[in-house]
Amino acid sequence: MVYDLNRRVIVLFGGCSAQSDNYLNDTWEYDGNNWEKIETAHSPTPRCGFGMAYDSCRNTTVLFGGYSDLPYDSDTWEYDGSDWTEVDTIILPPYARSETAMVFDSNRCLSVLFGGEPEGLVPLDDTWEYDGNNWVQRNFSLTPMGRWTHAMAFNPIEGKVILYGGYGPQYPGGDVLGDTWAYDGQTWTELAHDNSPGPKDLLAIDFDAIREHIVLFGHHGDVWYLENANQK
């Protein structure tokens, strides 16, 4: 689910129904008052666990990967408010994966993707960027450990992607993580805080433009905010 800044609607796609083996590929929009189902001529296949971000430089929603069955998906789709279009990139896209995290860096006009679970294998610790034409892998000496079911948000004031939590680095097994990382397009930096939400996966974070900080909602109903992403 993402917010379309240009049309001022929340866009929701697909996911899993209450029955875990029932995957969806419907598109919905919410304008603050009502939900409306959008009938599109084309659509990604039914799936869960994909990454999705709103590209405010091109006014389009970008979707990558996910799963409904093996093999996992590695396709890229864009939604312009009326229809979905699959993007054929010249450069190979990221490896197929589910439960990844993706966010849009509006300062650099790039969608940023990190990690995920590749078909029951060890969770990934790779960083990818998408400019609307191709995916490019970024390689760093220091990154967050491999994980899935984590969350990311972008702080445009500080120009940083913030990553929190997730599950990893083993699969199956592993631990629920509670670390915070910041990515400025050049390096990943782990942030240390005196007080933090603790280990969490399946969480949600976003940037509050009014109060100018990152807000986290845990799946236990708790709410946290990050005042300063420059803290190390």
C-alpha cells in the first residue's frame, strides 16, 4: 500500500485473503472517505510479499516481486492510476524474492529495495535502485544483515532511507531484529539509540511530513517515532 501524492489517494494491490492459499491481484484506491475498486485492463498476477513504492518524480506506483507459488516473482510493474504495465528492463532485475522492503528516495528520484526471502533460502542483504528504466545493484562493505519482513521509509529532510527490524538472518530459524539503519545513497550506517521499539517484524513505518520524523507502528499496537536519523 502506498500514497499517490499526485492524485492524493492511497493505492492498495493484491495480498493474501484470510485464507492463506487465496492470493489476490485486485487494485483499490482510498481518498480519505471511501475505498474504490479500480478495474484495470492489465495487472500483475495474484501475489503476496511484494515490494511497492510511489515514484513522485514520475507519478507512478512501482511494484516488484512477491509470491503466490514457486518460483517466486522477479517482475517489475508500474501503475499510473488507470492501468498496470509490466516493465521490461534491459539490465537483469533483482533476484526473485518475497517479504522485501521498498521505498522511494524523492531526493534522488530512485526506488530503493533491500533484502527479502528468496524461495526458502537465506534472507538477502542486497541493495537495489530503480530509476524507471533499470535496476542497479549497489555494493557496500557494510550493510544490514540479511532479513525479511522488515520495513523502510524515506526522510526527505535528512535525505535518508530508514530501515528497521525484520526477521533473519537464517531461514528457517533466525531471530526477530530490532536494529535501525540509515542509507544516504552512498553508505549504510547503523544508528544507536538509548530507547528503541525493540525486536519487531511485520511492522510498518512511514515519514510524517507535518512533524518531520519517522513513525513506526508495531504489530503489538505500539507506536514509536524517530527524532534524529543523524544519530549514530
